[in-house]
Amino acid sequence: MFARAFRVRANTNIKGSDRRKLRSDVAAAFPTLSTEQLAELIPNKEELNVIKINSHKGEAVTVYVNHRNPILFEVEKVLYPTVYTLWVYPDLLPAFATWPPVLQKLAGGADLMLPGVVVPSSGLPRVQRGTLCAVTLLGNRAPVAVGVATMSTEEMLAAGMKGKGFAVLHTHLDHLWEYGDKSSPPTLAPLVTDSAAKESTGDEQELQGKEPVSSCSPEPEQHVDIRDLSLKDGDTCAELLGQEELHENRAAEPAEDASTEDQQEAEDSRTPQEQMDALFNQCFFHALKCKVKKSDLPLLTSTFLGSHMFSCCPAGKQLDIKKSSYKKFSKFLQCMQHQKILQVKELNKGVESIVEVDWKHPDIKAFAVPEGFSSASAAQDSKSEDREQVYHAPEITPLYGVSTKMIPLFQESGHRKGSILSSSEVRNIIINYVKSNELVDETNKNFVKVNAILCDCLLDKSEQDEISHLKWDELLSRCLERLQPLHQVTFFGQEPVVRKGNIEPIDISIAQRSSNKKVTVIKNLELYGLDPQCVANTLQQKVQASATITPAPGAKDRVQVQIQGNQIHHLAKMLLEEYQLPRKYIQGLEKAPKLGRKK
């Protein structure tokens, strides 16, 4: 319901009598809430707002907001709790567990299919068709979704846990969650029965040594084949395979006695998308375990992918996020962040960095480095990959926003203030406007007659009485000059980001220091997805000179690289040839020392 953006129609404060009625409605809808919990959820004096919205499908929804977080939403006079409320009262609804990677599909608007439901040893909660339920992730009792059961528990089991199980209404990571403070789910320990079962399973594994893990739990419904997971018809959950491999490495590695040929057959039976998901998981954990150090943080996500994950890719294989089920590297990292493996933050606008890694996470500790990767070769690979494979230059596209003054010229084509256009789109709009208003000069088709709208939009006051015609190229250039400059940056494996203004170039300058020594200063590397520390290390190795990182003056959350001597020749070769950055985005290359024979 909230997988796409919604439109807010009204936002008002709830008064006393309305609060009492709401509290009564909540008590009727959720009878397990105590009087104290109701008073906490619907307070008497604190600010409580009601927001009227329309979903992207046009459904009228009422949202109740407390402490800036949506706590309830109402559709057709039925109240539903949000994930923010369920994190405070996790046992408010009967809960069904699923695998962590499934959350991305649910947040994208998918319903939860029964093969994706994990059946615990204690059995599924008993619900009827139409019962409001919560969805949790395996290992954490904090709900991440709210949905309605499409069949009873008995019908689910009778159907062999196949078909659609829950119509999902709201999830963590959807637009209703984004309307709040965007906090992450708390970590709530599983119920005692589940944890006890896991402990007993662990004890059995230790005692039995090489016996299969499945012997601990003979009941077939307790083991759902991950390869069967799906959310909708034709919608697979291939990303779970990487997680499955981790569990197998941790729990079943000593028990497996299969040959290499059997393993190869099992791998070949997977779809290309499933194999790519598994490869991303393998390279991700390999990079965290062997390549990244705590001192490397914060680490640009693009550097982590290019420098570290690429170097962990087995020979003969290639990482391609577009061929995975994630499609974007940012979504892959978001899934890993949800599993509490790492934390990603946007330190600079549109540029994400890994700021924290849980090195004690069981999945990292349990990961075994694949055969063929030695620690020495891995270290050497890391050094060479930093220079050779790491970096993918971003795609930078100039864009233009319709300003207030230019609205009359663009409203005929259906655009309004703030509309974002490319230069080719602007050109086509202007050409169509001129032709539809018959403004091409009859005697000379290279000129365009200036009507009242063109006069107001494109001419200065001093020109309005003097200019009656404009050349085509001058008409277009004047139009682009009067539009708001924007630019779109697309980093490898990430969603495009649109920013105001023109992108700042990488700025290279020569500064004088004490004892008349010169240093080369490089700024704005972060805007192009370059890790300043990586650039400094590479330069230091190339020129054998000291390089340091210092805060960039006048630029919040940015740093500059400073290296001894005039190193612009080496820097130009690295930026233009190795990193393949266009020359127009580099400023200061002309300050390189002139090469010539000394007399």
C-alpha cells in the first residue's frame, strides 16, 4: 500500500474528545493492550496529529502520528498498527517469521508467499483467514511488516505451505516508514522455545560430529527449501541463496561428505540470478573478513565494491549487480545493514560510506575463505586492485529546472516550476513551441520571431525594444542560461542522484609551505566517488613523497589530499588515464611544471 509515494491532503491536531474516541477504537481493535499502554500510545497532552493521505492507487488513508512517527493507519474504518508501534509492542499481533532478504521484496510492494514463511519447531501461530498479522525476520522478534492472512493456519498446512499467505499492507523501509524518523528495528531475542531448540541443535552437532544436521529435526515441515521461496507468481527470492550458503558453512560443513562434482551440479541447477546473488554474498563476506580494516572506515561504498569485493571474485567469474536480484548495490548494502552486519551513512550528499562494521557478527566469523585465496595473495590482490579495477567513473548528466520566470514558455508543453529536463528535452520543447506558434521567420528560416512570451522570458529589459528576432542557437543558449542548473550523478551500482547547481570540478592547486616548499592540494574527490585516502596512498607510492589527509576549509564533511611537491603530472595521468575522468571535470592541470632541459 505504501510501496510508492503518497499524497498528503490534510494535517491537523487531534483534540480531547477525538483522542478519547480514538483510544476507545484502539482498545476495541487491540484488546490485549493494557490501560497504561493505551495511555502511552494515545497520550492526553502530548502532540498527536491526524494526517489524511491518498495512496498511489488513490485509496483514502488516515494516519495518526505521535512523536513525529506514524503509529496507526486507518483504511475503510479498520485500524492497523505501524512498525513503529509494533517495535514497542512486539506481541500485539500473531507473528510469522521470514528470511531477511525477503524484506526488500515486501517493501517493494510484494505479498508474502507461504514458501517464504519459516516454520518453527513449536509450530505456526493459529490464525483465521482475515486475521491481522505481523511479519518478523528470522532471529529477531521485532516486526518488519503488517499484513492480513489470506488463509487460516490449517489451510496453510493443508496447502503444503504453497500459495499466497499474507496480503502485505505496510513494511519497514516503505514510504509510510519514511514519513517517521526512519529508525531501524530493535533487536529482540526470539522466544525461549525457539532459542532452546537452536541450543539443542548446536549441542547435537557438537556431539555427533559428522552426522547430518537434519537428523536433529526429522519433522519435514521444519525445513523449508530456500530455493522454493517466492513472493509473487514469477517473483523469486534468489538472494536468499547467499544466506543459505552461510548457514550451511556454519552448521553443516563438518557433516557434508558430498563430492565436488555433486556440489558443482547443485550450483549449476540454480538460475544465473541466483548464482550472482550467491557470488555477491561470498565476495561481500570475503572482503569484510580479509580486506577491510577498522582503520579504513569510513569507506566509500563504491571503493568497497571496486577495491575489495572485486578482488575477492573467483577467477573466471565477474560481479555484475544488474544480473542479481538486487539490481542496485545500494539495495544489497541496505539488506546487509538490516541484518546488523554494517552501517551505511550518506556523509556527503548522494555519496554513501560504510561507517561501521560488526566484526563479531556470526556470519562474518563463520565465513570460510574459498580455496585458492591465500592471505598473501589476497593482500597483494588488494593492493593491485586499488589501482587497477577499483574505480568506475560516475556518469554526470547536466540537467535543467524550470524557474519561475520560464514557466510561461514551458507550461504549454505540460511542465511547471521545478520540472527537471535534459538539454535535448529543452531543445525539443523550444522547437515545438516555435513551430506551433508559427514564429519561424518566413524570409530567413535561421531566425525566430520574438513574441511576448519569448520577450519576457529571454530578453533583458534593455533589449526588449531593440530585439525582434533571434537566431536558433542564440534562442536555445539564452533559454538554457535562464533555467536553473542541475546535474545528475550516477555511481556504479547505485541509483542516480540529482543535485542543484553545476558539479564542482576536482580542484588541484599548488600551495607554498614553510621553508619555501611546495605542496599539491586536491579537493572535491568525494563528489566523484573517489576515496581521498585511496588516492593519497596511490600517489604516495607513485611519487615516493609524503601525503596527508586534512579537512577541506569551508566544506563541511569533506577532506583534501596534500602531497609534497608539484605532482600534477602524476595526478593528471592517474585521473585522466587510470580513472578515466573527463578533463572538463578537473581544474588546475595547467599548473603542472613545464618539462624541458635545464641549461
